[in-house]
Amino acid sequence: MSKKNIYVTQPYLPDLNEFMPYLESIWENKILTNGGPMHESLEKELCEYLGVNEIALFNNGTIALLTALQALRITGEVITTPYSFVATAHSLLWNGIKPIFVDIDPVTLNIDPDKIEAAITPQTTAIMPVHCYGNPCDIERIQEIADNYNLKVIYDAAHAFGVTDKGGSILRHGDLSAISFHATKVFNTFEGGAIICPDKKTKVRINNLKNFGIVDETTVVAPGINGKMSEINAAFGLLQLKHVDKTIQRRKEIDENYRNVFAGLKGITVVPQSGQVDANYAYFPILVEDEFRMNREELYDYLKKHNVYSRRYFYPLISDFSMYKGMKSASKENLPVANEIARKVLCLPIYPNLTNEEQQKVISLILG
Ligand SMILES: *Cc1c(COP(=O)(O)O)cnc(C)c1O
């Protein structure tokens, strides 16, 4: 077998020559940032591609999340999931908001709507669910609860580029959605992110907040931050957008291959999709069940020994990191499902340039 390392993901990069005209244009006009022509074009093209009303680009997904919370003036307590990348809860702490962790659904691995109401207190102002692995949350139930209790909903949609339901992009749901264009995501601009918002008025507020709160030369209306995406990242996004359908198609083939092979394999559960019309095949999570010939840690080490670098997304749970661990909602008793899944989950390599031979190697190692 080949000795070449196989990682859980590898960023897609178009041919470098294709990027040169974009760079020449930037060098020509000398606009490097602050909403230049590349930035404006990417916002427009992403709105069209994704089918959403308004998009505000950011320098990364975390600053987009922070700003989304600021834009809606969220305070107090926010209900969220422990089963995510740590930036989800960090965005709350950075805003002085207390995260309240609620357990996940054992099938979708997204926040369990049945458990949200019990976590609501007079301090609760919002829910921050995550479309984990690009699988949509139970959007209707979450909105129903939010409406009943007068809460805002901000989706951490970092994984959800290009995912649709019957009505279109899942990014249109909630009050706001934040997405990431980090190197490891389905659509990347090296670093980058965005807030998807329903109307122009909200977008103007977000635009102010991402540029220090500046409105004009003599007016600053809010303690904003520097969240702007540069022209070089935006230009790269414009080029990536030309390739993204092809890369998602290749991810789909890899996903189908894995699913077919593991369908009958005892001890391996493939995490199912959760009702999306278009998936993005961002991750390929499996659960290593107790009846498998080795446990998750052993399989992880075994693959690594053979140069296959799978990842334990999401282990440890966010609620197990030191800055969250002491909170009442972070206890193991409050989060039995999340703790079980974190113990069993393993994400397998999936990315556009993964070859059939490389995928076959991963499969053979797991089949034994
Ligand atoms: C990647 C990611 C983020 C952070 O996005 P960055 O662009 O890396 O700042 C936030 N939440 C989730 C769930 C992520 O996977």
C-alpha cells in the first residue's frame, strides 16, 4: 500500500494560472480592501449562487459569528450545542454571553429540539444551533420554540455551504446565519466567512459593525470590529465559485462509495443525512459501535499507523474544555447523547482530490 499520507481533508486549489488575471486587476486598481470591486462581486455572486437575499462577507467565520450576535444585541444566556467546533461557544463568551448546552439528537447529531424548552430561563435571549456536518437542524421546531419564547435564532452554518431544503438554501432560516470559508471548508477563500441576512437594513448594521462602527468620515455609531474580507480573499472566492459545483460532485461520489461499502458492515454506523435536498458532502462521519472489532481510539490509531489521518470531530465536546467544564449545563448527566457520540465518532477522508485508490485504501483498512 502507498505510504503517502491521507488527511481528513485537503483544500481545493484551482490552477494557479487561473488566479493571475485577478491579481493583475488588483495590482492595477490598487484597491486592497474596504469593499473593493472583488468584494462587491463576490457578495453579488454568492447571493445568486446560494439563492439568498443579502450576504455580508467577513475575514473569517468566527468574527462573522461574533458580529451576528452583536448585530442582534444578544445578551444574557444563549442555548447551543456542545457537539461542534469550539468557535461556536467561544463566540458567545467573547460577547459576555453565557452558553447553555443542550444535548443532541442521536440520529442527526444536531441540537435536540425536545430538550430546548427545559433550558430556557428569564435570561435566555437566543438559540444558536449548528447544522453539524452540513446536515440541517430541525428548523421548524426550533423556530416554533423561538417564536413561543420570543428568542432570536442565529445558526452557526459554518458547514452548510450549498445545502438546500425544499424551499431553497438552508442559510435563509433563523434571524441570521454565519458561514465559514476557512481552508478546510467546502468553499474556501483561504480564510473567510459571511453573515447571511434577510434584508438590507440588517446588512447595513452588519457592514457598520464589521468596519469599526464607522458610517462616514466623522461618524462612528458602534464599537465595531475589523471583520472585513480583503480583495485577495474575495478574488480567490470568485475563482473558487467557478469550480465549486465540480468539487461537490466529486465529494458526492466519494460519499456514495463509502456509504455503499459500509452499509452492511457490522459495528459501523454511517451518520445519515437529515432531509436536505442538496447535500454538500463536507464530512464523512461514522460511529464506531461497541460491536466493531476495535473501538474508536484503536481504529483512529490503526488508520494513523497506516498514514490515514482521520479526525475525531467532535471530540472532546466543547463542554469539556476548561472554560466551559464548570458550567451546570456542561455536565455529563445533562449531555448523555453528545458524550456517547463523541466517544464513537470518526470523520473519514473526503475531499475533491482524494483518488479512488486512496479511498480504497481507507476502506480496506476499515474492512480489515
Ligand atoms: C470552521 C468553523 C467555525 C469557525 O470558522 P472560521 O472561519 O475558522 O473562523 C465555526 N463553527 C464551526 C461549526 C466551524 O466548523
